[in-house]
Amino acid sequence: MKKLTRERENVHFYVDARNEPRLRVAPGETFCLETIRADNMFLSHNSPVFKDHHEVMQVQANPVTGPVYVEGAEIGDRLAVTIEEIRLGDSGNEGYYTYVPGQGLFANRFVPEVFPPDTRFCDVSGDTFTLAIGSRRIEVSTEPFVGTICVAMKETAILSYEANKQMVGNVDCPQLKKGSTVVMPVNVPGALLSLGDLHAKQGDGELLGCAVESDGVVTLQAALIKQGDPRYFDLPQIDGGGFIGSVCTVPNNIEAAIRGAVYDVIKRIEVDHRLSFMDAYMLAGQCIKIQICQMITGACTAYAYLDKTLTDALG
């Protein structure tokens, strides 16, 4: 199996069509990517905190591994990437969760308290890990997922911690897990796929401004949906064995993100199953589920999804 290691030459912070491919794969070929933690390995027990959000930006947060050139991917195609396995903490490094002043849901004018920075480390290599909550220790299950997955945009270079429908990016959607397939646009030859920002667990909305961050290795397979395929596509799609869904990011507006994701799922039902918009809307209105992936300053992402048994019943 082809592997792209976490050596520094394989890690980058700008999603850019000018980045040289570090690996080439054929459609249907299984490969794996090693990642490093979202803090770029800045935090340690000797230096455990970021003093503020500005320092996070200074150390270049949210590194991604890649890019991977997918043979035969042409502009106008779609890239369908299936996550086959996620193994956290393979390097022996601990995971962490942290509060950084200036980040998170309550870093705003409605909360006058100035909270100091706080980081807690944990071993995320097993099926469970320990949350340190005051003097207590709470054992919880790991729920591994990929926080950032992206393809290069045609002209614009963009930081990997951002997100939009052309690149996907840092959507922090917990459904980007083992068994899921993310469908993305191909904007440049080869697509130039990268990923990183692995999470061991995250509450809905990533309200702290941080999940349980980890390094790890992700096993993947990429397929191509060629231009002209009649199935509906506008927003990035995340589908699993039991669900179909769409993800939408809108800066500073979670309501607009929810509306965008829901509308995309309705259009998928309408077009792919040959229904009227109102019929698709009626189904979604009673059965759709919504997950808030991010709801922090500058980043609002929602994921709307539908049980696949419903779409299977539509034929």
C-alpha cells in the first residue's frame, strides 16, 4: 500500500494548486496518509498552552498531509474519497484538548469573564480515553474522525483551517469517519487531495474552539465521478452506509449554514429520485437530521443528513 508519511516535506498549511504532488494514486487504489496534530506539535507538558488566538496563528495551526494526485481526475469531475480506517496516536504522541483565550463559543461580548488558557493531555490510542474534569477522571469512548479534508482550488490559495464548498476544508464534521465517503469537486487536474486535523472526540459545534486533537494515520480510497453524471451536486456530500448528507459552511451565520445544507439534501432527493421539490421538502421536513459541526467565531458549519433507508425506499 502506498503511504505518505508525516515528514515535514509532506505537510503544508496552504491549499494551493501550485503545491507539488507528494503521492500519485489510481482510482480505486488504497493508500494511507500520516498526519500531525492541529497544533503543529507546538504544545507539550513543558509548554502546555497557547497564550491567545494570535499565537495559534503564528505557529501555523491545522497542518494537512499531501497533496495526493489522483490519476484521471479532470476539472469538472467529482472526487469520492472513502475513509477505510482511522488510527489515532500511531506516533506515540498524546492527544490534547485546550481552551485558547479569544476562541470558542463564549469568547464574545456576552461573557465578561476572561478565562486563562488551559490544556489537558490524554492518550487517544485506544478505544477509550480519560477526560480530566476537575479532580475527577471520566472514561469516554473515542470517536475518531477527520477534521479537515480538502482539494485544491483553481486559482486561489487558501489556508487549510478555512472551509468553503470548492475546497471543503476544515469542516470538523464528525461524520467524516470510518466508512464514510466525501464527494468533492475537482478544480484542478489530479484534484490534489490533502487531509489532517484528526479528532478523537468532539461535541456538536466544537464549542470550546477545539476538539480532542490527535495525530494518526488514515487509510483511504479515491474514486472518480466523471463530468456529466446526472446526480445532483452543489455542496460537498458526506455519505455513509446508513445515511446521505451535505455539509455547508457560512462565515458567522449558523442559520444560513443549516439552510444551505438542508436545501442541498432536498435538491439531491428531488433530482436523484425524480420527485417534485415539494415532495422532497415534505420528506425532509419530517425526517431530516441536522448536526452543527462548528459554531465559533468566523466558522459556522452544519451537516444535514437523511437515513438511507428512506432514499432506498424512493427507488
